[in-house]
Amino acid sequence: MHKYALLQKLNGKSAAIGIVGLGYVGLPLSIRYAEADYAVVGFDIDPAKVDLLNNGKTYIAHIVAQGIANAIENGFEPTSDFSKARDVDALIICVPTPLSKHREPDLSFVLNTVETLLPHLRAGQVMALESTTYPGTTEEELRPRIEKAGFKVGEDVFLVFSPEREDPGNPKFSTRTIPKVCGGTTSACLEVGLALYSQVIDTVVPVSSTQAAELTKLLENVHRAVNIGLVNEMKIIADRMGIDIHEVIRAAATKPFGFVPYYPGPGLGGHCIPIDPFYLTWKAREYGLHTRFIELAGEVNSTMPEWVVAKIADALNEREQSIRGSKILVLGIAYKKNVDDMRESPSVELMSLLQAKGARIAYSDPHVPKFPRMRRYSFDLTSVDLTPEVLVSYDLVLLATDHDAFDYEIIERHARLIVDTRGRYPGPRRNVVKA
């Protein structure tokens, strides 16, 4: 009975959708549901975020304020009052899943969220987890908590896992157009999950279980981590041989089959690639398995910042300078180009390593005007404007994240020395060192 009533609401768009965690995943999803004429309640523990949203303002660079204002007009209600969870028909959880200091899964955000929601849970609701995690989380951690609260999963409350696939700042894809994988705890749960997403996502891909859906997301991220690790290793080999790895990748990418280009960089950033593969590594130990590819890629990728620092030291040494006492300007501190997302940014690791060696650090990033609060790093810095006078005043300019907003011609013309970690300057250049 609960299933049919819920399906009718979801398919008829009379359901109220609750989205928990209004960050890089939850906020665009909230806007998408509001666009599709659902009533949406957005939950977040940060009252500052809630206030900004209620005033039609944004805190994520690639999500425009007008989109938020339109969502508010369509009935989007941001709140920190979790008791309102009782009023919605769907609860979609989009909270972080970081690693602990021992590089093991930290499910505290997910489990604390579920525990906060449980007192307000009622029969006839669907709960969807979107946070990336190891296979078995939904079944082993969420289902027992829901059933301990007195509900029968698949009859009273419906439980699904549907991993997020956001690519911040990528104009080619949107929440609506990226196909969405969904797995249910039971067949009834899957049916409800497909109804939950099919009205707002163009293509929903059903899989046989929540475990399959959880592993799908991890495979996607492991695939990228391993291939980036490979090309980072190739970069070191090419550098030692005096070959430009970016030239080689461009040439290889002309092959119309059997090759997909991946690009090296100063390290891995974002929430997904540096973190998610280790969720699988951790879970695999339970089955007596050693994930050698994943760990080798992680080892290669995690050494990239140190390798870049060594290249900086060599570049300064050629000019009879040391890192200690040098003025170094870091260009781009977001983890990828054209966004303000700082999660696991290798630029910040580079800043920390260089400062520890005595460099005087500054940064320029049009998307991050002031260095934000971070769990592991603290810099009392604001973004520097890139004028010719500013550029020439630094001993070295480190191109860490190649935002399109930078004027690369002016940078090359006025910087004394550039260390390019992104291949933005092809071919040999008078004042450019490739890293």
C-alpha cells in the first residue's frame, strides 16, 4: 500500500523531496528537482549556507545565484530544522565521505545524518544515499538502523543507493543529462528509486542491488585514479628523457580507437579520485584481497607534489637561488580549472611543502578570493591580482591549476620563471620549466 501511494506521488510530482547536504552534489540536485516542479526541502547543518540560499545567493562559483533564486521561487525551502524531514516523501543524502587520518573510511557524516533523520522518519518514505562509499554500506549500516527504528525496508520505508556523478564546472553535462545508476535494497525499493529519479534525470540505469551501485561508483573513480597514476609515471619517464609528455599525449589521442587521453598534473584533487578508491581497498581486506593496482596508483599520485617541488628546486638552482627565501606565486588553488572547489587540492599541498622549505608564498585564483577554512591547512592569504608589476616581483610563478581566466600571454611575458604543471605552455620556452 505504501509503495503504490509513494509511486503515485513521485510520478505525479506531488511528492515533497528532501535533500540533505547542500554542497556540490545536493545543491544542484535541489535546483533540478525544483525546476521539475517538485516541492523541495533542502537540509544543511550550516546556518550560514541556509541564510545565503534563502536570500537567493550562491556559495558555489559554477552555480549561479539566479538558479537559486528561481528554485526558491518554485518552492525550494532551505532549512537547518531536521524535524521537517517528516513532511517530505523522499530523503536524499548527499553528505561527505572522507578518509580518517589512518586513511580508512569515515562514515560519520552519513551515519550521523541517518541518526538525525530517524526520529522523523515515517512510513511511506524513500531514503536514497548518494555519498560515495564501499559496497555494503547501505545494506549493512543504513538498513539495520531503519529497521531498528521499527520500519520494514521494502514495505514501510524504501531504501536505495544512487551514486552522485557531478562534474563541477563542466559545461557539457548537467545534473539532468548525466545518466544515473540506482540500486535498491529490494525490488520494491528499486521500483521506488527509479520513480524518484526518472522525472528529473534523462536516463536512469537500474542495477541489481545497492552493492552493485556502490561498486559502480568506485570502479568509475578507480579507473580514473589508475590511469592518471599511469600517465603521471609516464610524465616522470618523459621528463628524464627530455620529451614533452603533453606532446606525446596529444599525438596518441589522434588514434581513433583503443586510447583515451588522461593528463598528468601536480597531484590528485577533488573528493572522488584521491579518496574513493581507498574505500574499496579497505573493504577488500575483509575478503582477504590486496588491491595492488589501486595502491600503486595512489602511491604514484600522492608523490606528485614532492616531484613538482623537486622540479622547482632544480629550476631555482639553475638560477643560483634556493627555495628558502624565494618569493613564489601559486596560480590556481582550486583542485581543477574554472571552479572554486578546494577539496583535496594538490595546490594547497604544494603551498604547504614550499612554505615548509622556507619559501614566501602567495597565490592568485579568480575563483577563490580568500583562502578558505580547511581541515588540514591554514593560510592567511587573499588572491593576488596578476599585473605585470606583480608578476615580475616574484622569483617563480607556479602554474598549479590552469583556469581559463588567466592571461597566459601576460604571465609568460612578465614572469621571471614559470613552472608549468599543466602543459599550458607547449614546446620549449625561454622562462618555462615543465613539471
